[in-house]
Amino acid sequence: MEVIVLQLFNGLSVSSILLLIALGLAITFGLMKVINMAHGELIMIGAYSTYLTQNIFNDYLPKSMFDWYFVLAIPVSFLIAFLFGLILEMSLIRFLYGRPLDSLLATWGVGLVLQQLARSIFGAPNVAVTSPSWLDGGVTFLGSVLPYKRLFIIGLVALTLLAMYFYIYRSLEGRRMRAVMQNRDMASCLGVSTRRVDAMTFAIGSGIAGIAGCALTLLGPIGPSLGTYYIVDAFMVVVLGGVGKLVGTVLGALGIGVFNTMFEYWTNASLGKVLVFICIVAFLQWRPMGFIAMRSRSLDS
Amino acid sequence: MLAVQQLEAGYGESVILRNVTLRVEPGQVVCLLGRNGVGKTTLMKSIMGLLKARKGTVAYNGRELTKAAPGRRAKSGIGYVPQGREIFGQLTVYENILVGLEASRDNKLQSIPEEAIAKFPVLPTMYTRRGGDLSGGQQQQLAFARALASKPDLLLLDEPCEGIQPSIVDDIRDVIRSIKADGKTSILLVEQSLDFVKSVGDYFYVLEKGAIAWEGGLEALSDEVIKKYLTV
């Protein structure tokens, strides 16, 4: 019983981390169709933003306040990654819409530049972020200990997902965004400022990558090449889920997370990963559009 | 109100429109006729700004719009119902019309104006359905409502009856007539059916090989003109 509960929780926890790193990409790649190889570096920027926030609290504020740095670090990471995304969109991405191969190469280059930038500023070795003490320990559930940090990440993902849902499907800005992504010319003919929408959408996707980076600091030390570990997983989740649908991304993350944990438990870490990849390849042979394929009478996409 | 002067436009190397001059006066229904491939849709796209003009000018209410983006033209009061309707397939019917409000010049306008949907009673009954799931005729009505939501002074209609059953064609004719009767909105209409344009049009332009070959009022649109420029 303990084993089952623990494995289920582990699966859920891995899924939540996968989902968090993939959510930003679900916007920049899923909605905007930009193959954004710099997504991992935007995650890295979020992680270093958290590191900086921690240092500022350490140096300038009383010890008793230190534990609360993390609450502030989440919006700070979002904002800094948002700004980087905005600059990236306005200076580079906007010239590359509709050119997937060019954008792949260019954003990969940007990723390398950002990694080197981090190396120059913070040094090549990994740095540690001290987790706030209120996230230490865990809750005992049916004989297994569920760490607070993992639970916190699951909660953070749920909250981010909810906010994204309301923004995309219930707000005025979100409606503009969906209209532009579906039919750019028509949206502009109706008076939507497509340039503004493009810049905002890319920046928001980047900001969510920043939140993911912030959460990753809870799991271990961070370094300039942090993003490269996660970029493949992020693309995998979005493609498996079905490009362009938020629900698909959630299902993709759950699928990969749960199966990965199961396979790793039955075999070992590297073989488990291989088995997951084999499953994904097989699944995409069967359903090339992913879990959720958009179907409509007008097959415009 | 709309004045196109010596417009030249095209795609890539090929020039589609050469030296087109055309005017639409307030309250008028102006029809643009011509055989397939003479540049009618291209002209509509250049008026809307989807296609950059190589030479010539597009002015609207005295304001030069030749270099303006489509969004600015929409916000100065031009509504557009494109060929093929171009509904946002994944947005609901309601959301499609709300996007039409973007170009509204009345900033306080937050909900869909009554007059935009009054002529299409079927639309409110399917607000929650996705635009892409509607039939062609329903999509055409939706495209009309979406364009009317911003209360434009000028409506560009590109083949509104293409591929639509006769009863809805009649509905669309009635809509155009009632817009004309209100007198607040001018219309520039591209349409293949001569009967249709004769029943609603005030003034006619005939395009041939990318240039205006003939223009005149309803009484001047004689059988000889039709035979010369329009019969295949």
C-alpha cells in the first residue's frame, strides 16, 4: 500500500514539474508555432531571478523575513522572464513568424548566448538556493511521507494553469490572442493590433517559463545549463498533448510523468526513460496529432 | 467618402491592378463587377490594407490611408466581410462577434449592439457553438454580424452569396437593402450574380484586366455593356 501511494504521488509530482516547464512552451510553441529553443534558458532566467531575490533578502533584510523571499520570488521570476521574452520577441522572433527552421536555429543561438551570459555573471558552478523553512518536512499520508516542497509545486502548477485558463479563454486579451493565432489577417482587418498581441503572448509564455525556473530551485542547485535538461521534456509534453490545446498539455504531462515513474520503479532510471520514449514514438505513430486534436468543419489550421 | 486614386497593386512580381480609380459616396451601394480573375478581390484587399499599394492612394473621409495597417483602417470605420468568410473556427459564435467590436470607435461599447444581430435572429440561438462548426450560410451571417458590430460607415462585401442556398441569399439581399434604407452605411459590393447587384446597386464599376473598363448608374448598365464585359 505504501509503495503504491508513494509511486502515485511521485508520478503526480513528476507530472506537475513536467507540466510547469511545458506550460510556457504550450503558449510560445503550441499557440504561436514558434519553435522556441531558448525556452530552457527562460526557465534558467527564472531560476536565477529567484537566486537573486534570495540574496537580496539575505543581505538587506532581517533574518526573520528571509523565509518569505520565496513568495516574492515567484512574481519576480515571472516579471524578469516576461521582460526577456518581450525583448526577444521585439528584436528577433517577430521577423521569424512562419519560418520554423529559421526560428529554431535563431532561438537556439539565443539560448547559447543567454547561457554564456549567466556563466559570465554568476560563474560556471551551480549555485544553491535555500528553500524557505516552511517548505521543509512533509505530511504523512497512509504511512508515506509526502514532502511539502513537492506538494507546493503541485499547487503552484494548479494555480498557474487556472490563471492561464482564465486569461486565454475568459479575458478580452485572451480572446484577441486566440483570434490572432487562428487567423492573423482577419483579426487585423477587425481592428486587433496583431503586433501587440504577438509581443504580449510571447512575453507571457516566457514569464510562465520563469515561474517554472523559480519552482525548480526547490528541487536542487541551479546552473547556467539548467534549461538544457528540461527543453526536450517540455517539447515532448506539448507535442504528445496535441499542439494548441491546454488540456492536451495537461494530459501529456500526466502521461509522461506517471509512466516514467512506473517504468523507473519496475526497471531503472535510464531504461525507464527509454521505455517512455518508445511509448511516445509508438503513440505518435498511432495518433500523430497527439492526445487532443482540434477538429472542426473548417479545417483552417 | 472612400476615394481610390490610380491604385496599382499585385502579388510578388505580378501586377494585378493597374490604375484603378473608384469612389464610394455616403449611403451608396457601389457594385464591383467583372469576370473571374480580373482583380476584384485584390482590389478589396488593397482597400482593406491586406495588400500594399505599389502606386496610387486610398483615402477615406478625406484621410489618407494608403500606408495604414488593416487595423487602423478598420478603426476609421471600414467593415470587411471577406471572400470565404474567414470565421475564427475555434472561437464561439459569440466570441467571433465580440472580436468584431475591437474596431468600434465608441469606446464605451462593451456588448454587441442590437442592430448588428437584429437582422440575423438565428445567431443568438447558437452563441456557444464554435464558429468552425457552422454551415456556410450560417458562417456568412456571422461574418456580416461580426463586421456590423463595430458600426462601420463603409462595408466591404466580397462575394457574400458565394456557395449559399437561395433562401439565405434572399436574406442577405434583405440585409443589404435594410442597411441601405438606414442610410448610415455605404457598401462596396463584389458579386457575380447580375440579378442580385441590379436589385441593390446604385452605381457600378466593371473591372477588366486590372483596370476600370466601364462605370455608370443602374440605367446605363445595358445589355451591351453586360455582353461586352461580363458574359463569358
